Amino acid sequence: MDGSVRASSDSSAGPPPYIRGNEGSLVSAMKTLLFFTILMVTLPIGLYFSSKAYIFEGSMKMSSSDSYFYAAIVAVLAVHVVLALFVYVAWNEGTPKSKGKHD
């Protein structure tokens, strides 16, 4: 019975060694995520209020209710552009950059 139940000497050795191979890619991914998070919050809100005040009510002389509607459309389009850019950057983030021809 002693032969079938054996205590592993590796379990008392501690945690496995820390491998630093993916640390740079993790930091890069977190920077990308933080950048697009900030962009996702600030760009649509900023475009909403600036387009409402300066473009639709200022230049085009629209009523307040009409300018709310069109400014919301601008903000929604900005959200879609930021999401598309994030997907593009995230998709291409892990691909290596090649400088020559592949045969």
C-alpha cells in the first residue's frame, strides 16, 4: 500500500518559477485596452456635445430637439468607429511584422 500512495516531493518545493516571456505582450495589451477604453468614453460624449452646439445648433440653425437627434447619431457612429478600430488593432496585435518576401 505504501507503493501506490506516494507523496510528491515537488509539491513542497513551492510555486513554479515565474516566466517573463509574455510580460511585454501583456503590458502592450493592457495599454491598448486602456487607450480604447478612454477613447470609447471621451470621443462619443465629446462629439455629441460639440456637434450639437457648434454644428447642428450653431452652423445649421436647427431646433434643440432636432439637434439632439442628429448629435446622437454622430455619437453612435463614433462608438462604431472606435469599436471597429479596436477589433482591427486587437486582431493584428499578435501577428509578426515581416520585412521580406516569403517563398
